[in-house]
Amino acid sequence: MFSLSELAPLNQHQSRCKLLKPWWEVFMDYLVVLMLMASVLACTEQLSRDRVVCIPMDPVITANTSNRSTSTSGQALTPSSKPPANVTPNAGPTLHSTGRGRRTHLAYQQYVYISQVCYHEALPLCSRFFPYMAMLQALVLVASGSFWLHFPHTSARIEHFLAILAKCCESPWTSQALSHAVRQESVQEKEVVEERRPPQPPPPSSASSSPPVTRTGRTSIDSGTDSPLLKRSDSASYGAPPSPCPSTLSCNYAMSSISLGSQVHFPSSKRVLVDSPRQVMSLDKSDGEQARALFERVRKFRSHCESSDVIYKVYLAQTVFKLLMVTLILSYTIPLLSSLSFTHTCHPEEQALVGYDTFECIHVLSSLLRKLLVAYLTLLGLYGLLNFYTLGWILRSALRQYSFHSLKELCSLRDVPDLRNDLAFLLHMLDQYDPLLVQRLSVFLSPVSESRLLGESLERRWGEEKLRAMTSVDAEGCSRLQLVALPRLPPALFTLSQLQVLQLELIADARFTAQVANMTSLRELHLYHCTAAVDPGALRVLQEHLEVLHLTFTQASEIPSWVLSLRSLHELHLSGRLSSDGGVGRGWALGSLRQLRHLRVLVIRGTLQRIPAELCEVAGSLARLEIYNEGTRLLVLTGLKRMADLTELLLQDCRLERLPSALLALANLRTLDLQRNNLRTLEELLSLAHLRRLSCLRLAYNRVLALPASVGVLRGLELLDLSNNQLQSLPPALFTLHRLRRLLLAGNLLQVLPAEVKALQLLTELDISGNRVESLPPQLFSSCLELHILNVARNSLSSLPSGVAALSRLRRLDLRSNSLEELPAELGCCSGLHGGGLLVEDWLFLSLPPQVRDFLSRSRAPSGTQSEGHSRPDSDSFPYFCPTQWSFSSALESQI
């Protein structure tokens, strides 16, 4: 689609370009036109009437009267005089007689001939070629006068600038923004006047008093402008000619202009209290979208134009060239004035043809040409003076810098940035034509104006009802709202008093105002790549109520400074690059955590090289520390020694090769998670004997080759996760951990499950999937009666031992991907397996007796859907593999 303005005729480009011509440029254009008209008149006269008239002069008289004036010199003989009959033709003329040998009178053809000869020999060059030279000079000045508007490197920018300017003047948002700025300025001026006014007793009647009339700033609706981009739309009602604006103004703009114009000259007593409905009316959806698109267009054009000053340089070069041209023309044209004479003496070398060697000639157009030359030089002198003025204006003014000084008085447009290079130069030129146009363009350069537009758009599109409809309830019963990729926070957000969790993602200008006090239930805040600003009033509210904060960022500089002042914060989750450049010694770029006195949980997902010393500032309250280091080697862990109150420590993807010695200082540690590292040996387990409260040890996804016998010193262990390592056997000391409830050994190289497993009578979950176990010890089923979950998938089992019926509490049994040929009927005694607790291939399930199948298949979905809906156990270590997605990822198979 395209607008009607794009179909405008080409001559509208000229009417647009005059917006960039100051008064001196317009004056010089008129002067050049007058010079061109004078030269064309001279050329026309010279082509139609230019000639010389010559009369022969008597030789004696010529010799005696060579210094006389034109009126008394040259007493020519009359053509009626005849020579004596007795004189021979070859005799020379006497002193008082005509020439001999030819007739004394000249024929008409001789007069024409001698006139043409004398025209080229006696007439000076300026008399013959001045009109043509003047016309060529005028044409050069015409071309150079607007060269900067048509130069290929400048015309594209100028046309784009004028198109944007037309859109800015047409946009209804322009009038609305300027009207809002004027109203705010008027209100502020009234408040200042009232503050300065001395207290006076109240008048007896309210009708007899009126506030003083205050001065208003200059706005875009000032009277007295005839700019083609600011022509009033109501001019048609007065019979005025249509505006030469490049594109037709919209109806919305006409309405806003009329309402704005009626707003300015209101009585002082109602200036602040009365607002017409059209003034406070918000933009509709299409106008708002067009205004936002225009803001983006102006922003891109500004970045493009401020990168160079080619327009300024071309205009300066054009001015210098015109000044040099004028100087050159005047230098060789002024001396020609003396050569423009009415009479000329001609000495043709054609005496044998005409009988005379001297003629007195007159130039018919000499008087007219002299007057035209004087007029031409006068116009050229004025043209040169204007060029001197232009050059002085260019050198005196800083045209590559533009500051909106006149707009600083408007409180809503005080943040209009200063411009430079070509955009600044264009605004200087536009300012000379009409400052109101610059003021309208400034609306789309103001961040405050853009912020107001976005605010109105958000209020219209993101109302309270829509936000409440987007609010959901999570698994924990908390109301949650997620906002993604908005330009700013919608004002209706602060009315959600029941909201508990707020997630903000990719919001460019997120600002929490004092209205956040209405969100009394807000306890958790997520900021994903969202640099949020907080007003002082809102900060006090967040300091009192906010308990959980999640921050996702790219650099530590993106973390707001107010985060470190949240006194009531319990959990802080940081995801991003926290380390600063400079090596291990400068591994923390966040700052002090001293004010986070109630911080209990700190989760860091980044690339640290050391445990930050700043964490010791919250060591007294910190209970859980989680570090996901994304594969970066964690070199220095001495900072852990000062965190004696830690109960949970997680160090994942830190490329640790041994158990850190700093763990010896964590006497209160209950959970230790060192998954996804490079641990090869666990000989340091003996040093953890004094960690008597340690109940959970996760060492999965490492490279552990053997489990030492020292594991038996960890008497308090309840969960041991050694999944996805390279263990080939289990030491007997492992089965002395009588408190062990969950033993996860999936993805290793085990071939035998020792019978000593019977000592783990409190075991509720056993996972040995992904190994090479060929049989299960019968003691497992006779002694470990507390088993709830048993995962033996992806092994080499050929049969199940008898006694499985003793596991009355068994709820999940995974037998998939083994070498079983049949299933024991005793599985029907395990009441917890009905409803999908038994995970096995369909063909193997059919080997059970019908009554057992009926019992186990109660509420049991088909095999294709059962595995998706019911096969996942109530354990984070019990993975699900559907028959079509079996992943043979055991350590043995990975070696193969």
C-alpha cells in the first residue's frame, strides 16, 4: 500500500524544497531571475535590431576635424554632386571634390556592405557579445543557486527529511503533545505566580475576581504563519487557497489543530480548569501505530544524518563558488562600461570598393545595452552582497550543532536532545523559514513525548481486565503474571493487589513507581534481560515486601543498583556474566551484599573463577548456595571456609577434579551436590567424616572409576547419587550405610548387585538402570521391604527371582529393555503396581496370567500412552524411556 502523497506530481518537490531556503536564498533566486530576464531582453533586442549605421567622411575634413565632436565632424558629400566632364576617371580627387575613378555617391548595397564590415571591425566585443555572456552567467548562477538541493549525495537525505517533516506535521500526536506541553507550562507558571503573590484577603464576590493572565510559551498554533506544512485545515471555509503541503492533512490533524487553536486564547479564569473533550481525547489505534512508526523512522533518520556533514559541506562549497563567480564577473564586466559608445570610427580596408577609407558609425543599441549592463551589474552586486552575508552566517553560526533552546521552556519537551552534523544544519535552515516547523519535528525527537505515547498505547491495549485474564495460578497456588517484550510497564499493572509472582522479560523501559504500594501481595519478581528502574517511593515498598528475586542479564553492569538494598530479600537468583575482566583476583563485579541481611538462598548461573569474598558478608544468614558455572573452571574455593552455616552447597559444571578441601569447614552441611564435574577419584571422602549432618550426596555425571571403602564413614547419608559414572563394582562398605533411603547407580558398568544390599532395610528407591546386571539377588526382595521404586531397565536380566511378592509397598517397577522371556505371576501380589506401576513391553506383559493382567491393567492406558502419562516415577532420578526412544547411554555402551 502507498499513500496519495507518493502519487503527487514532481513539481511538488520544488514547493517542499522552499522550506529549506532562508530569506536570502529566496532573495537571491529573484535576483538571478531578474538578471536572466535582463540578459534575455538584451539577446532578443540584439537578435532583432542590432546593427550599425555608417556614413563616409571627407578625407580633408577627416584630417582636420579628427578631434571634433560627433555633431560637427564628417561633412560628407551629397550623392547629387557630379564630377566635371573633362576629368579622367583615374585622376585623384581634388581638395574640394569627391573621389575620382568612381561615382561620388554610394549605392544601397555598398552601405549595407560597409555597415556589416564596420559591425565586426569597429564595434567592440562587449557590444556584440555582452547579452550572450550575461545570459550564460545568469544560467550558471541559477544552476549553482540550488545545487545543494539536487546533488546526488544530498538530495536523498533532503527528500527523506521533508517527507518525515510532512508526516510529523500531519500526525495528530503532534498537536496533542504540544497542547499537553503548553498546558503543563501554563499550570507551572500559574503556580509560580501564585507562590510569589503576597497573601490577600478573599474578595467579597467570586465573580468579581479573576486570576492574572500569565504568559504562555510559543507553540505550533501561533498566528501569523503561512508555512505550507502548517496551513490550517479550516482555511477552506474562508475561501483560502489550498495548502501546498506535500501530502493532504488528515481529518484527525484538522480536528486537533482546531481544538488546539481554540485552547490557546481562553480566558485566564478558565485557562487551567477547562479542557475540551478533543484535547484530552486519546489517539485511536491506527493513529497511535502511525505515531510509533514515525518515532522509529525519525530515530533511524537521525542516526543516519548525524553520521556525516555532507549537506553542510556542499552548501558551504556552493556559497564560496557563487561568491567567486560574482567577483570574477564584476572584475571583467565593470571595465566594459567605458567601451559601450554610441559612435565609432571605422577604417575599412575596402577603399577600392567604396572609395572611402573612413566612416563614422553609430550603434543603434548602445544606449539600451549600457542601461541593461548597469542594471545587470547592480543586481549582480546585490547578489554578491547576499553571498557575503550567507558566508558570514555560515562561519559565524555553529550550523553543525543545534540545540532546542526555545523548547526548554516547555516542561514536557525539556529532554529534546541536541543534534549535530547534517540534521542540525537542516534544522537551522528550516528555522530560518519557520521555527514552528522545528517545534513540530521536536515532538518526535523527545523521549518524553515518546514515553507519553507508549503510555497511552499501553493504557489502551493493556487494561486491568486483560491483565487479570492473563494471570494464572502455578502448582504452588501462587498467582503469576508474565509480560514479555513490552516497551514499558502498563499502568494497570499496579492495580493487581492479589498478584504474588511477576515475571518481566525484555521490557525496555520498566519503571516501578510509588503505585507499586497497591500490589500488597507481591512477593516474587523475575527480571529477564530487563533493566528496571525504581522510584524512591517504590523502593521502600520493595524493601519491605519483596522476598524472591530472579535476575537474568548479559553483563553485571545491567544489574540495577537497588537490588543490593532489598533488606527483606530471602532468595536471590542471578543468571549472567558476573566475573569482571582481569583474572582470578577480580572475579566478582556485582558489589557488596552487606544490606541483604535476611538472604537465605543464593543461586548463581555464570562463569566464576573463584568464590567471591563478598559472599562472606551474608555468611551469617546464607543457608543454601548454588553455583552453575557453565563449564568454567572454579579455581579458588577458599571463600567457602567462612560460610560455616551453609546447609546446602551445589557446585555444578565447575570442572572440579577432586573434592574441595574447603568442605571441611562446613560442619552444618546437609546436602552436597557436585554433579557434572570432572571428578575421577573419591579418596577425599574420608575427610568428610566429621560432616555428621551430611544426608545427601550427589556425584552424578562425573568420571568416578571406583567407590572407595571410605564411603562407609558417611553414616548419616540418606541419598547417594552416583549415576552416570564409570563404576564397575560396589564396595561392601557402601552397604553399611543403614540410613540410606535412595541409592541411584544408573548409567555405570556394574555387572553384579551384591547380596549385601539386604542390609539397606530402609531403602525406598533403587536405580541400577543402564548397567550390565544379569541377575538380582533374592535378598533384595526378602530384606528391602520398604522399596517403593525399583528401576532395573536396560540391563541383561533373564529372569526375576521369586519373592517379589514380598515387596508389598512397591509402586513402580521398570523392567524394560532386558532379556526377560516371561514375568512371574507373583507380580499380582504387588498391589501398588496396578494402574501403570509396571513398566514393561506389551508382548511381555501378555505373558502374565489373565487375572494378573486384569489386576495390573486397571486404569492402565495402552502402551503407547501409558508410558507418557503414568510411567514417570515420583523421583527426580527415575528417568522415563518410551519403547521408541530407548536411549542406550550406559557407560559401557558409550565406551563401545
